[in-house]
Amino acid sequence: MKTSKAEQSLYVKALPLHALSDIDQIKSEIRLGNVLIVRITPLAKKSVEETKHAINELCNFIKNEGGDIARLGEERIVITPPSIKIWRSKQEASEQHRLKEQSIAIQ
């Protein structure tokens, strides 16, 4: 017997980002409704350019899905599905907006 999406358990998962190929798994988890804490350090140690590419791709994906994404310290980002929004103080919201504008300018 299949469970409906409403009956499906949702999780908070911690995942590392080792390579650009990990992005597909991250997208899949978000589509399932899970909240992700993604450690970007493994990829950042290999390539800053690939890390920027990965973050830009995830930001665009989350924007299209209606979810939310935010930096969580120096090594992690948190990504939520559309049903969950990330609370930000006014200062954090201003910083997030500035980072998104820089991300758009890089492309």
C-alpha cells in the first residue's frame, strides 16, 4: 500500500556536497519535502568555481520550486521545501538579499 505525500514522513537530513553530481540527490530530497543541511566544505576544498556553480544552481532550483535557502555559518547551507520558510532577522534578510544579487551578477 502506497502512502500519500501527506502521510509520508518528512525528515531533516544532513548531506555533504562532494561533487556537482550530488546536486541531483539534493533536488530529489527537496521534492520529497525534506529539509536539508548541506555541508559545502568538501566541494569548496576542491574547487571554489564548482562551489559557486553548485550554489547558483541550487538557488535557481529553490526559487523555481518555491522553497527557501540560506547560509548556515561558513560551512553549511540549509534548504527547505515550499511548505517551510526560513526565518531571518532584518540584518540577515538584508545580507541574504545582497548575496542573491551578487549571485545573479556572477552569472
